[in-house]
Amino acid sequence: MKRYNPTEIEKKWQQVWEENNTYKVDFSDHSKPKYYAMSMLPGITGAGIHTGHGRTFQFSDIKVRAKRQQGYNAYHPIGWDSFGLPVENYAIKIGKKPRIAHDEALVNFKRQLKRLGYSYDWSKEVSTADPEYYKWTQWIFNQLFAHGLAYQKQSPQWWCETDQTVLANEQVEGGKCWRCGNQVTKKNLKQWFFKITEYADEMLEATDDLDWTEMVKTMQKNWIGRSVGAEVEFKIIGRDDLITVFTTRPDTLFGATFIALAPEHELVKNLANDKTRQAVDDYVLQSARKSEIERMNENREKTGVFTGSYAINPVNGEKLPIWVADYVLAGYGTGAIMAVPAHDERDNAFAKKFDIAIKQVIMPCEIDQNNPPQDGFDMVERDTVVVHLMDKSTGQFALLDWHGTLDGVSTAIMGGIEDSQTSAEAALNEIKEEAALGGVKIVKELDWTTAALYCASHKSQNRKAIARAFLAEVDNLDNQGTISDAESKIHKLIWVDKKDVATHLTPAHQKLVWQLLNENSLISGEGELINSGTFDGMQSSEAREQIVDWLEQQGTGHIKTTYKMRDWLISRQRYWGAPIPIIHCPDHGAVPVPDNQLPVILPDVDDFKPKGGETSALASVADWVNVECPLCGKPSKRETDTMDGYACSSWYFLRYLDPFNDKQAWDPEVEKHWGPVDFYNGADHAVAHLLYSRFWMRFFYKLGLVSTPEPFKRMMYNAYILAPDGTKMSKSRGNTIDPLEIMDSGYGADSLRVYEMFIAPYDLEAPWDTRGVPGAYRFLNRVWKLAQEYIEAGDLNLDDKVQTEITVIANRITKKVTEDILNDKFNTAISSMMEAVNDYYKIKEKNGIGKSTAWSFAIESLLQILAPFAPHITEELWNQLGHSDTVHIDHWPKWDDKYLQNDTVTIVIQVNGKLRAKLDVSKNISQIEIEQLALDNDNVKTFVGDKKPTKIIYVPGRLLNIVV
RNA sequence: GGGCGAGUGGCGGAAUGGUAGACGCGCUAGACUCAAAAUCUGGUAUUCGCAAGGAUGUGGGGGUUCGAGUCCCCCCUUGCCCACCA
């Protein structure tokens, strides 16, 4: 018998596939349905990939291999993210030019990917740093420019003083530079932007319908961050101009007690008077010097100064002081807010610090006015408990706990019930402390111990029962006057359960309770309006609309939608990127380089490192910078910034479809057939890259260059594999595992691949287990031996029962694996194949193995469904079985449902929901028969006894539950 | 602080509301061997019992259901993303 030697057969078949162009796709071949799958392209930074990356790349490989076997023309491209900061920084680190550093690093990437046996079409490789590629990136820039979606604007940008360079948002981690770890600041520079906000609404609305991993969709929606609210105009006393604020809570407009402007707000300097000017100027200057990070790190202590001016609240004519405060962000909304300290935490903190009025306008009473509570305390919409006390003589209430911590009270009391009298007292003391901390006013002291001891003396599992009993008893005692002590107070511990325990609070009482609360706490939610003139009594949601309507009639406000997402800043003052194809002419301003002069080649420079200042190294290449204006021929200068690396990777999936086209970026006809990407996966870039790609795709769609507005039909966001120590695998931690190392130690690519898929479901982080690959190797070795024994054996006559047994297994796993691959459940696909192989071994031991219809189908179907996971061993065995073609094209087994229906089934017999017996019966058995069999069963009898079943649940083919 | 997930043996994990712990790792006993490795066979949640079998058991507390790891409510722990976004 031949031994399984992965090293030998993997090398052999990789060579054969390359020579035969097995995975090469002919775009013009439309004879089969198309399937286009890919993983996010790797950034080339030298280390090569580790086993965590390997897993990511494999998901698309399995999808594409399965489809290829199922008769699709399946395309699996590969390319390199070659431009951008990571590559340039890597080059700086190793002291080589980026081009050289990149090309050298790429060698190892390719070696790794090839050895892992991914079925890429290597003939269509793409690199974002090739002039043939970035020519079209620049062309896209021109298109965006021509359509008003690329523009220049003065804007503050992250700046690292240590590295003397600007940083992209994503390169700032927690306020620190990703490279040197020092704090970053902001610097005001003229920058290029792409107007992604133009598509914010469109993308947001399309997000829900995408067949993408939910988490990614949520992150994208949060990032776009749409808020619907209103813009309200405030007149400034003694001036003609207005302050416009944005708010999502126009229903709190009557509660505004001051206006706050961002220090960068243009009106600030005009609003100061002689008295305040010095303070205001100082504050603005100070804020500008502070980085945003510093602002955040100051423990959110609010700062600000009064400008000396006042604004008029359009709804009630109140005079509101105008402040400057850096907690107001210049970049969001209008850079100005109306502050409602009674209902906004930040405004509240500010108002308290500077002693500004706080005016409550919302009563957070959750009473549905259309359906007022009849005889229940329905204010708290949860099945939980409220502890409060009431003084009947004054009608006053106090809550001891409420809202989110309500359950804390019940838990504490339950603790008292369960433990002892002592702990009951302790628990109740805790509640009192908590009440004091929460600022709740205790109107009258209650004899807590009485209540707690009652609970403690009535131990029971059922909280509700205790509550009922206690209520009854207290009521009873009360009526008899025994609980009313000398101080004539009435103590009640009321358990509130929405459905069950009705207490006796009227809506008026509920309001009273809330009012007591409101004196001490901030109401940030919704409720009923008070102190709001004609809008009093309205619910927030209605008041919002009515107030905006009213403002609109007065011409002082309107509905407004804002987004957190900002336009995409693409300028990089760095060398290693696609040059922005712009020429600055003294007369014509920014003029795009004509399409027929593209690409603007990135010149080779010796010193590419950022010098600080505000330009890239390109600024020093005089003969490159100094050119003539394309419009008038006047001496002009090239733009010396390069484009963000994300720009280069926002359209590569289109270039994959036409990588050698020198007439256009891609042929729309090819895209029409092959687009969009059917399956896309990655473990990173959940927000930026995917949003940018969607933005460009929508733009191309409007231009008629592509056939759909969304680039990725299905997007799978997989989790990382962690290092064995449970931390993230990273080069800096030194805990990465090189796939080459594992393959070279004799296990080969197939074992590694199988383990990578078996380790955990795709969306779960799991630590790498060094013993895992040997486990996968054992499985493949068992497959190998099984196939070898079959190949070497002669004819074998099996009786029908055994034939069927084998065939049933083969059909079962074929169905299971087919469906699991479709549903991205790769780990269970493998475990079911392991199970099947174990079953085959048992049958083989008992009945032998040899040439027969059943064994033939079992072996061949197993190899076919295993092929996407372990392509080499399956190809080798397929070949040894005598096939001259490859198993990887057009070979997928079919299952027949008739083998999946057993004649006998195991029925689980339960008594009161507990398993008491299992019966093997014919699948056609009637309910009456199975009931009789069950009731005759000895073990069932002991649990049913003489009792008569009150109910029998029968799930045909599965289970019988006898309820007695 | 906000949003979204997750919590099941010693470990990774499995389970359309219907037999919890598949499959693998590890551990363990045995077979083969002079021996070891490799391989094969059996065992492996806790607990009571000679056994048959019983009781308990999916972070904690409640609920819905004939039946809950799964659905609902609250709490705890943990991961990721965003974070003074009005």
C-alpha cells in the first residue's frame, strides 16, 4: 500500500494544475453559469501571511472550488494592495525603496499562497502600484472631478510630530500614532476630498437588503450615522445674523437655556464684546492648540466661556446666553447647539458647572394617553418589581429604586429570601444606600425589616406567590390596624407585575412618583411635554412634528437630516501612492491632467521619506513638478499629494474582470456578464474599504459603466484566528505561525486547510491549537487508507443490507456537505465527513471493502465533496482510481432523497418532558400503536404509574410526550 | 456612555423549540511491538447505584410551553465597533 506523502503529491498536482491552466477562466465562455468569488486583497508588507490570514483566503477558495465542481465557470482572482502607507512604512523600516521592498516581499506571499493550493487564476494577477493599474485609478479621479465629486478644501488633519507626517483616520489608534505611539495633533491643510456624503442616504437605505454579515451592515449604518432632526434659527440680540442649530429633539425647544458654539464657529469672534473679547479669544486659541484627543482625555470636564451676547428662543422669546464650548464639535451639524440641560447629560454638566438655569420640559411618564391604565400600575413596562413607600396622610410617594436598577431591588430581596434574616436586613440596607446614592428622596422612613423578614420567613421559589401573599397580608393587617404603628404610617412593599399583581395607583399618583424622581435625576428619554406653552400635554413624538411645523410656518426652522459620515479625505503627503492627476495653474486653478496623458507616472526618487512640512517627497522633484497648464500652457505645478491607498482598492474587483485592457478601466460588456462579485470575504476593513467600494460602484452605475449599484452580492466577514495564547496573532507580538512551517513539517497543505476550516465556525474567534493539524492529518490519512484498500481490492459481493447501509451514508453526507458549503458552515461539513469515514471503517471491518457499486459511489463521492477542502489528496486519489480528468471541474455527487428516509425510526418517549425510553419502530406506525408501545414500556410505566395521561403530544417520527 | 454579538465538559466546538455535549483535541484502558513511535479498539459532564436505571446539568434569576441551550424580560461576565455626533 502506498503511504500518504503530502509533500510529494501536493508539489506534483500544483505543477499539473499550473501546466493545464486548470483554474484559468475564459471570460468569453458563457456556456456555463458564472461564479465570481474573492477574498480581500492582501497588503504587501513583508512578513507574508500567517495561519490566521490563511484561513481567510480559504473561504473564497472553498466556495469557488465547490461551484467549479458543480458546473460553474468560476473565477477566483488574486492581486496585491501595493500602494499606500503600510508598504511605504515597511520600506522605511527595512531601509529600501518602496518598489524594491514591495517586490521582494511579494515573492514570499506568492510562495505561500501557491503552496496552500488556492485555486487562483494566476494569469490575471493585478497590482495596484502598476502604472497600467493606477492609470485607471487616476482616470476615475478625473471622472469624479468632472462630476463635482472630487473637491479641495482647507481641513484639519491628523498630524504626527514625531514622524513628521499626516496620518489617515484609521492610522490613529486611541489618539496615538500607529507607528511611534506618540500623541497626534491636528494640522490645517488644503486637502482633496471625495464627496461620499452625496451617496450617504442611498447607501444607508440599500444596506438592509444586502446579503452581508449582519455585524458589518450594522457597523456601516452606524458609520453613516443618519440623524433626523431639525435646524432652528435663533436671532441674536442687537445683530442681524442668525445662529442656526441642529437638534434631534425639537420637542425640548422650550427647555433651552443657553446656546453653545464650537470654538471654530465663524460667529464666535463677532459675538464677543469689549468685556469678554479677551477671554473668548484666549479660549478659542487654547482650543485650537489642543488636539481633539486632549479634549477627549480631559475626562470630559466641560469648559467654555460666555461671549456676552444673547439669542432669542423663537418659540417663547426667552433670552438665551451664547457660550463658546469645545464640547460642541465644529464638524457635525452646524457647529452650534441649543442646550437643554434638563434633558441632555452634556448640557446638564455644563449648566451645573457654570450655574446656568435648568428648565424641565419633559415628564417621562410612559402613559399611553390613548389607552390609559385602568386598574394597574403600568408605568414600568417590565415584569419586575418596584419598591416604594407611600405616606397616606400626605399622599406622597418615593421610589427606592427604578428604571435599570429596578431588578437590583428584587435581586437583593430575593437574596434575603434565600439566605437568612440577617442577609435580608443587609440586603435592604443596601437598597437604602443605593437609593441615597441615586439621589432618591425618601419621604418617610419605612420599617424595612418587617417586609424583608416576611419574605425571609416565606421561602419559596415563586416570587410572585410571595408578592401576592404579602400584599394580601399587609392589606389585611392594615385593615385591622395592626401594622399601623404609633407614628400612623402605612408601609407597603408593592410588587408590581404588569400582568399579575395589580396595585392601586392612579395615573395621577404615577405622575407624582415621577415628579419626585425628576427633582434629582436627568430625564433624557421621551415623555409628555410640560412648561411648553400650547404644546403642554403632548407626547414627545407628536410634539416634535408639531413644533417643527410651527417653526416652519414662522420661517425659523425646518426638518433636517445630518450624517456622522464625513467626506472621504484622500490626500496623502506621502510618496508611495497614485499621484493625484491635477495641475495647479495660476489662472485656471486645479486642472485635471487630460485622460490621454494618463498615467501620471510616480517618479523614482532616492529619498522618498516624508520630510515634514506639508508636502510629499514629490515636491522636491523639480522636473516632475514643473509643467505647463493643459489649458493655457502657462508654467504650472503638479499636485504633489498622492491618493489614499483605499482609493486604489475601491475598484480592483472591476479590474480583475479586464486586467489587461489598455483602452478602458474595464469593458462594461465583460462586467455585465461577470459582475457583481458573488462572494466576497475578509476579516478586516468592515467599514472604510467596503463603504468606499460601494460609493464608487454607485458612481460607476450612474455613469452606466457597471450593471448593478452594489459591488458585492454576498459579503462574509470572518473572525480572526488567535494565537495559541488567546491573543491576536501579530508580528509585533511574535506569536504568528507561518503556514509554510506547518506544511514543511510534513503535514502538507491539505491537513492545514482542513484544520483551518474545522477549528471553529467562520464568525467565531478561536485560538490556534498546535495539536489541531495532526488531528486533521489523521483524518486525511484515514481517507487515504480507505481509498487505497478499495483500489487494491478485487470485486466484492455485499448483501443488500450492507450495500444500502453504505449508500445511505454516502447520500447523507453528500447532502450535508453540499448544504453546509452553501451556508458557510465549513466546520460541520468536515465533522460530518469524519463521521462518515468512521462509519465506513466500521462497515469495512465487518464486511470488507472491494469493488462494488456501493463502495465505488462511497469512495468517489467522498473524494468529490472533500476536494474543496483538501484539493491535493483528493486529486491524487481520483487519479489513482483511474480517472484521467481532474476532480476539480464538473465533478460533484448527487444525492437521492430516497436513501435519506429510513424505514425504521427511533421515537423518543418522554413522560412530562423527560426522556424515559427510546423505541425503534417502523416509520409508518400510527399514533395509537406507538402510544400503546410506550405505555407498555416498563420504565415508562414506573413514571406514569396508575395516573391517567392528561395529554399526549406526538411528533411523528421523532417523539412522544406523555403528560400525567 | 451608545450599538452589535457571545457565554455549553479539561480544550475547540455540535444541536429546524423535541435524545444536550456530534466531530476533533487531550486524557485513559487495551491490542500490536523486545520496546517506543505510528496505527487500531473501548472509555471519558457531575453524581447515586453491582446493574438496570435514577437525580442534577448549557453564566445567574424569572417567564412562555406538554417540552427551553434555543423564544421573552431582568441581571452578571466577556468580545468587537463607535464614542462630547446635540
